[in-house]
Amino acid sequence: MKALVKSPFVWLLRREYWQERRGALWSQVTLAAILIVLSIFGIIVAEAARIRAGVNVHFVTGGDIGQTLASALSHDTPGLVLGLDSMMWTFGLMAALVLSFTLFFYLLGALYDDRKDRSILFWKSLPVSDTATVLSKVVTAILVLPLIALGVTLAGYLGEQIVASIWFAAHGLNPFTLLWAHWGPYSTWLHLVATIPVSAVWALPAIGWLLFWSAAARSKPFLWAVMVPVLAGVLNSWIALLRLPHVPIEFFWGNLVARPLLSIIPGSWVTTYAANPGFVIPADITGIDRTLGTFGTMYQTLLQPEMWIGAIVGTALIAAAIWFRRWRDEV
Amino acid sequence: MNVAAETIAERPATPSVDGSDTVIQAHGLTKLYKNARALDGADFRVGAGRIVGLIGPNGAGKTTALKAILGLTDFQGELEVLGMDPRRQRPQLMRDVCFIADVATLPRWIRVHEAIDFVAGVHPRFDRAKCERFLERTKLKPNQRVREMSKGMIVQLHLAIVMAIDARLLVLDEPTLGLDILYRKQFYQSLLEDYFDENKTILITTHQVEEIEHILTDLLFIRDGKIALTTTMDEMGARFAEVLVSAAQVEAARALHPIDERAAVFGKSIFVYDGADPEPLARLGEVKRPSVSDLFVAIMKGTYA
């Protein structure tokens, strides 16, 4: 373990983290903090309305209504668990939103920015292969940044729990039995963590496509990466309008335009469920978890041709990015 | 003048006299860009323990030669650096080779301690304590970012990192470009005092030839992608002579086949000779070794004609 932490590759990952800290960590933390602050505002509004209405709510443990409510809530009422789950999901979705933007611009800049500011000459003066450099960026995109996003998701959820606990306690409700004793949200979180490998394989064509232009474009990698597939899609649709031979329009926009650009969105592989009616998500998976499917169905998607063909194409694009990183000669 | 310079270029490259290990060996080194020949069959050898100045006009192929040596570009011909092929073995080669390619190549976002941690993590020959000792002499603080530093401070950091690496070859491409004079002096002084020894080799390109003249042991002049002159500084003193000649002696001086002639004060002229007999030269006037920049001008004149 110690040898692993000290291996040069881990230092490459650390370097990526230092460079991306602001985008990867602080934007996530900021958004989670905003969510918590908004919920505090909500609580204040509710409390203000209650006080103005002159209603005093205080549950006395052992009291009639208090006990009924507390026991109703603590007996795993699906409603309460669903509420807590939704809270975890909200933090997770926000993190996924930020992560999508972070990944897109991280990958476009990963091999371009240091060419632009010529710091590539410093990196290349060290005994690190170009393959290791590019792979450190791939691993950062598929593992490090998603783990940071999910770490912030969990932290945000726990922060929200603390706020809610104070509020509950102020009204005489026991936050430990009501809020903290439920396993559901944490299993949802683990469910999200388990999507990382699936999202990684699904995103390979986009990771490869963006890294390719980051390594290959002389300037403006964003324009190349976006305009090439979009213009090709428009051209294909136009040829279709002329009723000349063309690639099926939906296939083209889905696999050759959206996939190389948008498959970095975490969990966007759930679209393969709809496309393949063979997937049956068992009825006992309820609530929001149904969207992701079971662990079994999640990993079954890896057997779909669109998954592994995409992975092959993505790997080839990453190899091309390594080649350009090695031989692009301009500084 | 053109003719004289070409005669020099056509001479076979003289091997370095030191006889020690070869650090760089190039034979027929050629690099073609789309519409230009940056290197055109350059032959040269650099021995261990030397400080070599690679000097040539803009566009002569200096940077391309360095890029080939560092494995940053593909090329034709043969090139061995420390016995390795820089095209195929770049990562291994970089354990023994360091380079500073002008001042502004440290990433602007990095902090001093991050740069040191990182190099310590990936470079097996980096001596962290040594690097920290060098940094103690500067005003750099561990948390400072490169973007908050002046050019002079950036080069101090880069130099502290590079000098703490026990490499065998250090390549410097215009290392002091844009630095003020204090930092420039300090730069070469540190290199000589704290870094250079008989196991290390330094290859420098710069436009400020006067600045490095006193530290060089060898010269490589490059022109149009070919090596125009290769010599040690000692050999250069024996082979080339500069004579200050009065107006009356000018014709006699011209008869001895100078490679360059230029006007000096009081109607006198300065003549540069290559391999001339010292006896008749001494009769013409005061004989001395030409400076590297004067020799450079004498040999390169044809380039600009």
C-alpha cells in the first residue's frame, strides 16, 4: 500500500488533482453548501409562518400525538425513507451536473493547456512516459473526479442531516431514531458509487474523443471536438433529405454525435435500458433506485454491443491521443 | 568571406580531444519540415565533462537539434544520447538528462512545494534536501505559486530543481532570455559553483554569447542545419588568430588569406585568420585570440550576405 502511494503514477494523479482542485472540489463543495443554505432558508420560512400563525409545535416523548408520530416515522415509513433518499439523490444529481461540466472542460484542456502555456516542456523534462501522462488523465476522469463528486454528495447529505436534526430536536423529536437510523440513503449512495465503473466504460468514447482533440488540435480543441460531429450530423441529415444514401439519422445523432460528446454525463448509460427491452428491473427495486436498476442489471449493460464497441473506439482514440502527445512537435 | 566560411564548413568534423566518454553522437542528423530543412546532415560529438555552446543564427537549426537530442521530435540520421535513442527511449533518457527551455515553462498554477513534491515523486535522481538548500538562498516561499513570481524567481526555482537532479547531461535553450542582468550572472555562477563537475555535461544555446564565453570548453557553430565549426576553446586559441593591423599593412595582411576583415578605430583594421602561421602575423601587429562572437561573425558572414 505504501509502495502504491509512493509510485510515480500516483504522483501524476496528485498533480492532476492539484491542478483541478478548484473545478473538481470547490465547485462541488460550493453547490452542496448552497443546497444546505437553501434548506435552512426553507426551515426559517416554515418557522416564521408557524410563529405568525401562533401555533406551538412540540412533541413530548410519551405524549399521545408525539408518540404516534414518532413511532410512525421510526417504523421505516416508506414516505420518510423516500424523503431521505430523495435528499441523497438531490445532492447526487447536483454533483453529477457539476461533474459533467468539469469533465468536459477538464478533458478538453488536459493535453492542450500545457501545450498552450509551454509547460509541456517542463513535464517532458521528467522521466515520465507520455503513455503514463495520458493515462493519468484518463484515470482522473473516470475515477478520481467521480469519487470526489460522490464524496461531496455524502458530505452534503450528512450536513443536511445535521441541519434537520437540530430542527427535529428543537421540536422534541428524536433525530437519532428518525433521521440517522435509516440505512436506505447510504445504500443509495453505495449504489451511486457502484455506477462508477459502468459510467467509466460508457464514457470511454467521449473521454477518448475529447482527449484526442486536446492532444491533436493546434488551437481551439473545443471547436474541433464539437463542430466535427455536429456538422457531420447536419450533413448526414441533409443528405437524407435529398433521399441519397445516408447513415440512419437517429443512429448518427445518437452514436456519432451525442455519444462522443455527452456520454461523460454520469449515469447516462441508463438510456441503454430503454433501448434494450431485455432488461427487466425487478419489482422489489422501488423508489428512485429503479432508475439505475439493480447491481445486476447495471453490470449487464456492459455486455451490450454499444458498450463494448464504444469502449474499443474510445481506447483507440486514447491511443491516438498518446501518439499525438508523444510526437506533436510545435514548441 | 563566403568562400572562407564554406571551406571551414567542409572540413571533416574534428573529434573532441578529451577522449573521454561520448555523451552525444550525431551522424547525418536531418530534420525536414514541410517546406524547410531544419537540420541537414549535421555531424557532431559531445564528450563528457564539457560545457558546449551550440551557436548559430536564428533558424540555423539550434532548437531543432536540441529537440532531437531530448526526444521531443522525430528525425532522420543517427543520434545517440548517453548510448540511447531519444526517439525510442525518451522516458529512460530523462533520468540522466535535464533541460531548461527558456524561463517560462513552469506551469503557472503550481506552488513551490508542489513542484518539489512532484519531482521528488517521479524522479529517482532528485535530491530533495539539496533542492531545499538551494531554495533557502532565495526569497521563494513554499506556498508561493509560479504565477505570483517574477521571471527571475521562476528561473531560480527551475534551477534549484534541476541542480538537485544528479543528471549527466543538462541542456539549456536560451535559459536566461528576458532575465535582468543580476539573475543572468547568478544563473551561470550557480551552475559553475554548485553543479558542474567532470561527470556532467552542459549543452547551451544562447544569443548572449559574451555571457557564456568564459565558461565554455567547446564550441559548435551551426549554420543552415549543418555544423560549421566544432572546436574546443583551447584548439580555437591555437587555430584562430585576430590581428589589429595599421592602414599601411593592410595589403600585406590581405595577402595572408584572412577569413574576415573589419574596420577598427584610427584607420586600423582587424583581420581574423584560420590556421595561419603565427610568425608573419606577429609582424603585422598585435595577435590575440578572437572572441567567440567575433569568430562567429567571421564564420557566419556568408549566411547574411
